[in-house]
Amino acid sequence: MLKRGIFICCLLLCNFRIFALDQISADSLRTILQQNHSPAQHKRLILTIRYYFRARIGKDLASSKRQLANLLVSFPPMNGTAVRGFVETMYLMEQKNYNGAESVLIPTIRQASAADDHCLLYACFTHLGFIQTMRGKIADAVNSFRLSRREAIQLNDAYLQVLVDINISDIYYRNHMHTQSLHFLNEATHLLVQHQIDEPRFKMMIYANKTENFFTMGVVDSLALYSRRLAAQRFPNDRLYTYQQRSSYEVQLLLGQNKLVLSRSKSFGKIAYFNSTYQTSGTR
């Protein structure tokens, strides 16, 4: 099965509400730090740090890290020790040093918990879930994402809750637990409707994930329904066309299999009837 890199996609989805990657700079962080006197600004700081190193792919990450560290000294943020730990985590993750990142995350989570820093806890548990998933620790990853979701609820942020629901659904999908995967996709859909969140990328990921589940389950009617909904999406995205074509192919594949099974079933029925008639006529 061809599978999407959904975790990275969901991680990056948050960008579209807050900023584009190419807009993240030391100057933008300096502006945030200078205004970092409210929970809203602290939340913006944490979410910006999440993408600070990703925006510098191909550049000198060590130099970027020093620049950010100097800013944190010049403009000390709320819960500074834990924030610096989170910076180190993001730096190590960008270097694909997941063992090192996890070892830094654990004390950072303790510090953030002691300070009731729900935004930082959300970010830490989310990235811990990514790391645990990549290392095959599925039960631990689900638990981390559930803790992340709890923090999103504390923040009263349905947008972040939807992100977590999609990530949890993907873990279940990857482990062939389709009922659980669909449950969290339905939860995400409910949040979109309840909170009137107009984010086409969320709909794209939910529809695409549902088509994957229904294709694997062999449920062609539901697969066709969400394939049509996916095909109806119209917005600029470099993944959308691939998802639309893939789901359309999956529908045709399942329909072809069903026709083949039906054809074979009818042929088997004719053969069985012929054999029965032959055997009966032979005993007369």
C-alpha cells in the first residue's frame, strides 16, 4: 500500500492558520518575544518555535540555534527553562536525532507540567507521539497524542484537537484498527462542524484517510462516497490531486474485484447446477 506521510502533513497544517514557513525569521521571533506577556503571545511563540528549524532546511541549523538562544537570553520568555528545552528538542528532531530529542522532551514535559504550561505541553506531547510512532512504540504514541489532545482541550482550541484526532486515526490505520481510526476521523469532522472551522486541508486529510480505511476494509460504497467528496475539493494544494487520483483508482479496483467475484460466483453456480443435473440424470 502506498501511504501518505500524514504526520508531517498534519504537523505542517498548523502553519496555514498562523504563518507561512518562509515568514519565520529571527526578526519575527524577536517581535513575538518582545510582546510575550500574555498566554496568547506565549502560544504563538511555542508554535513559531515548532517550525523555526524546518524553515531553515538547507541552512546552518547550528547557527540558527545560536541566534534563537541569544534571543531567548535577551528577551526571556515565560517558563524559559522549558522553552529552551523545547528549542533543543526541535533542533534535534530536525537533525533526525530522535533518541536525543526524546531524552530532552521528558524533563521538558516535567518542567512544563509544573508550570501548567498547556501550550508547551501540547507541543511536547505531540512531538513525543511522532517520535514514538517512528520508533514503533504504538501504544505509547497513542497515549502521548491523547495527552496532547487533553492539553488542546485545556487551551479551548478545537483546531489543535482536530490535528490530534487525525494523527491518532492514522496510527490506528497503520495498525489495521480501522474502526478506531474511523472513530477519530468522525470526531475530527464533528469538531469542524461544531466550531465552524473552515479549513479545506482538514477536510482533504479526513476524506483521504477515510478512503484509505474503506479501501483496506473493502467497503466500496463508503469508499466511493468519500472519493467523490475528495474529488469535489478545490483549493491550491500539491497533495490534493494525488489523493483524488489515488482514491478514484481504489474505487475502480474494488469495483473490478467485486465484478470478478460476482462473475466467478455466477460461473460457479452454473457449474454446480450442471454437475447436480448430470449426477441426478446419471442415477435415474
